[in-house]
Amino acid sequence: MAELIIQEKGNSWQGTETAQLLLEKLEANPFVSFQTMRFDGAIESQPYIFNKALQHLERGKCPSVRLEAETPWRFRGSIARGEVHNTLVLGTANPNLARIGVDILLAYGQELAALLPVFSYSRLTTNGKPNEFYSQEKLAWLPVCFGNFLGWYHLISPLGYEPYFSRKKMLNIPAHQVRELENGWVEIISYPDPLVYDQPEARAKIIEITKYLNTLSHDWQPASETKSAR
């Protein structure tokens, strides 16, 4: 499963403006038209209605909306508001990445991130679970700005990385590609192909990057947001 996860710190939305902008952007996505929606983890779906989804996001303590499409391929998007952070998720089966276009998906994700008032980080993973070699190699889990373990793609704002790493150390990450965007966000592509996460070259690169970040663990603050290797 390919998942693009976009997160911001806190829950600072005022009124309906941010929720409306995000829903409009999700509705106008270049991939699919959403047909159904679900609220707050409900099992049963109902027809997608923009105004109803918007109203729900402004209700309750921590509301969430999951939007779903089955044609031309299965695709989902969601917005979840929480006390600690707000999260957007785009998800589809791994083989659909080629049909969608990875570059288009990442560019679209950056547009969504730009709508979040306190965007922290984004990551695209095609392997939903930490690899077993984390424990085999005695690697420590990474700070929350990486989602605790490396994926294929990471986009991290200064708000996300500055509690843990300096800008220079971020730009020195030994990934396949690292670049700084105009707004100060750092974009990291761990290895060339997102679908070869289980190949030796990708595994070696994940280990190399994680070891580099682990050597900087004395800089990580607050330490409570990291986990010990299992």
C-alpha cells in the first residue's frame, strides 16, 4: 500500500477556511473522483457530499473524514483533526503509482501541505511496516519528523526538523537525493525507485541513512518522542 501522509503540529484551524480549502483540494485531485465518505472510522459508507463533509470537520472534538473512490482505481483520501496534530492521508495500491505518476503525486502533496498553517512533515511509504533489519542492525527509531522510521520519501519543514537536527545536518543526509526548497522545507528521496524497498540496495541505503541520523541522537529533543530499538 502506498501512503502519502501529511501532518501538521497542533490543531490551530480557525473557522472553516482551512477545512474548506483542504476539502476543495482533495475533491479537485488529478487522480480520481471520490464517490463515498465515512466519518470517524465508521464502517458504513455514504455518498460523498462536500458540504456534509465540511460540516463534520467542524463538529466534535477530533473529527475525521475518509473519502473513497473505486474507479478508475481504488484511491482514498482522509482528513483527521486531533489534539496533538492534524493529518492528511492519500492512499492507493502500490502498482497504481505508475498509473498516477509519482512526481504528480508528490507535487500534489506539496500543494496540500502548503495549505496547512503549521505543516510539519510529509512522507510517502510503499512498505507500511518497519523492516526487520531495524532490530537486526540495532537501529534506533527516528524522531517523529520522520514518522519514526524511514520511508522512500520525506518532506520536512524547519518546524518539524529543528527540534532534532540542524539545517546543515539535514542537507548532509546520505540519501539518494536531498534538496532544500524555497520555503526552507527539506525534501529527501531515500533510494531511486519507491517500489524496490525490499531489494538489497534499498535496504543498504535505509540502514546507512538511519545510522547517520542515529549518530546525531544526542541532538534529539525532546527525547520522549523517540523510541528504543526493539
